[in-house]
Amino acid sequence: MTTEQLTYATPPENSSLDHQRYWVLAVIAVAQLMIVLDASVVIVALPSAQHALHISVANRQWVMSAYTLVFGSFLLLGGRIADYLGRRRVFVVGLLGFGVASALAGLAQNSAMLFGARALQGGFAAVMAPAALSLLTVTFTEPHERARAFGVYSAIAGSGAAIGLVLGGVLTEYASWRWTLLINAPIAVITAFAAGRFVRESRVEVRHSYDLPGALTSTAGFFLLVYGFTMVASHGWGSSLTVSLLAGAVVLLSAFVAIEMRSAHPLLPLKVILEKNRGGSFLSSLFVGFALLGTFLFLTYFLQGILGYSALRTGFAFLPFSGGIIVGATFASQLLPRTGPRSLMVWGLSLATLGLFWFSRLGVDSSYLTHVLAPEILVSVGMGVAFVPMNSTALFGVEDDNAGVASALVNTTQQVGGALGTAFLNTVAASSTAAFLVSRVASTSVTRSATVHGYTTAFEVSALLVAVAAVVAGVLVSSRRHHLPAVSGPQ
């Protein structure tokens, strides 16, 4: 294995910008925003949907889980399909399918129809997301333009969940919960038309046979893994169902790795993740995904359950998070070509760790202005700074043939990490709350204190996970100011 130096160089002064590429960026940005929004926009609308469709308390989680379960399971397969069939074609099909599935979900007449439509949304998102990111990778190749493009992408990927909470609150309050889903349909159609107009086709020129064993084991393995963690909330870690699902996931994912090591044309070439910089970025992304969704979850519970905020007010309370992500990502996109990725990732993740630890100091008497706003800004700016080099480095040096599957892996770490982290942190919070109540006489004030104690314990664990991500970045990602090592030859 040889190593070449990929330089973040200053572009020649006479280089001309192809402005059509920025239309491509706009199209991809809208698609990515839809994908990220859809994971959070229904959170605020969930109580209204539950009441309208008579969904039981035990089954309401499937409004969220049906989407994330299918999305996380099919991402790797979706990325390779985009590589082989054409990234623009798959992107457009994914957009249109996502729009149709969103319309079906918004028009759902019963819980089964809503759950099925949400799963269908996840399936089309699983082919659309890696196609979008791989199109971004092959469209923006000049380092400074690439950094700016990934700055926009990272700002949207990081702030979309917070924007979704605001949008969900507004639509539910002033229209209907159905519009949190229906709104995707016209946007998807318009974006698909724009993609056909501005985006150029990109695909693997020499097709190999499909790695069907790898596709089956990876898809089934991720499905069982996410499903197993989803079942923790209702069945517990020690139940036979949870243990069986997680054990099956370990067996299938181990088999997937063994298959990829021996396959002539693997679904996921292991060189894509074994190169030190990319591997460090993927691993950091997994830890961040594990921690970040829990931040939204427990802050939402704190704002509504402890501070008494309405759903709409809660959504607006997250607006500074979106602003912080955008500021951090803009800052990082300007510095990345000059500093290299490691320092930005370490400093950004360290700042986010500090903010999450600050959240762990919340109490029943804390207020938004004095105890939530400042750490919210710290976390968001830190994540914005980290996301740009994290996403860019994860795809830097990957040849066009593997752009789709590498892009899928970026999304997989975030989606699977978020699904697993939510289940894990929810269990941590519940256990901490129960332990707090054991030696105390039950009362309203004690119950509130116990609830907040559960949240703050979860924030401590989240801070630890992001700190681990910072250490991983510091150890594995390049510190060279102008160079990023990458594996040469076919990836």
C-alpha cells in the first residue's frame, strides 16, 4: 500500500467557476434537508397524530422507528445501487419515491398505513442520501470549492433536526400534523425536476457483479441491530427478544466483514474504511451520532416537562442550535484548506463536549436563558466546526467508483449511531431516575428532581461519547497543514 499526498492547494487566480455546480449544491442541499428534517419534524406532531389515528402508547414509537429502521438498514446497499445504476438517476427516483411516500404518510387513515408509509420513506431516503453525497463528492473536486460545498452540506445535516422541530411545531399549531409529512411531496417533485436540469449523470463505468451475500448480510445485520436497540425501551436489555436480535446482528455483521475480505467485487471495499484518516472520520461520526440525537431528545423533555414549554415554543428554543451549526460550519469551511482536518475536528468536538457537560449541570430550577442557551450555542458551534472536516475527510481520496458506497457509510454511521444512541441513552436516563428514587420518599418535587437527574446523567454519557470522538480524531486523522494522506490506487 502506497501513500500519496493530496494537497489542499490555493486555486489558480485565473480559474473559472462553473456556476452550474452551485445549482447542483442547491439541489443536494434541499434533498438533504428533507431527509434530516423528516427524522425530527414528526416529533412535535406525534401527539396529534397519535390521537387522530388512535395509536397506542406502546406503538407510537414506530412513527419514528419505522423510518430510521429501514433508512439505516438499506444505506450501504443504496450507495452501491447509485454507483452502478447512475447517481443522478437513483437520486431522482429516490426524490420522487420519497415524495410519494410522504404523501401516503400524510394521508394515512390508520396506524398501519402511517407506519408502512414511514418505512417506505426510509427506503427511498436510503437510496437518495448516498446518491446526493456522492454527487457532491464527484462534482466539487477543487479543494476550496469542496470545502465550501461541504460547509453547506454539514450546516444542513447538523441543523436540520433543530429546524425540523421548529417546522413541526409551526405546522402542527397552525395547520395540521398531516402537513409535517405532506409538505415533502411538492418539494420533492420540484427538486427532482431541478436535478434533471442541472445535475450531470455519474456512475461506475465498468460494472462488476453485485455482491449479493454482502448486501444481504449487511442489510439484515443493520436491521437487527437497530431493531434490537429499538426494543430495549419496551423490553429491556435482558429480554430474550433483545438479546436474540443483537446476537443475530453480531453474527450477520461479522459474516459481512468476512465476505467483504474475500469478495472479488465487495459491496464495501475494506480499503475505504481502513485508510487511517477516513477510518478516523467514520468512527468519530459514529460516536457523534450516538450522542447528538439524545441531546435533542432530553432537551425536548426538559423544556416541555420541566420548564412547561409548549411544542411550538420548544421548537423555537432550538433555533440558536441551527444558527450555531451554520456559524461553525462556515468558519470551518474557510479554515479547512489552510489548517487541515485534525485541529478543526478536535477543537470542534472538544467545544461540543464542554457544552454537553454543561447541560449535565441542569436542575429543576434552571432557566432557559441562564442554563440552556449558552451550552446550546457551545454544542452547536462545536459540531458545526467538526462536521465539515469530518464529512470531507471521510470522502477525501475515494475514487469515483466507490463514492456512493463511501457516502452511504457516512450516512450509516450517523443514522445507525443516532438510533442506537437514543435507545441506549434513554435506558441510562430511566435507570438513573429509578436509582435516584430508591432511597427517597416519593413526592412531586422528588419525582421532578429524579427526572432531571436522569436527563443530566444521559448528558454526562453524551459528553463522554463526544470526548471519545475527539480523541479518535486526534489520534487517527492527519495533522498536516496542507496535506491529507490517502491510499493511492483503486479504493
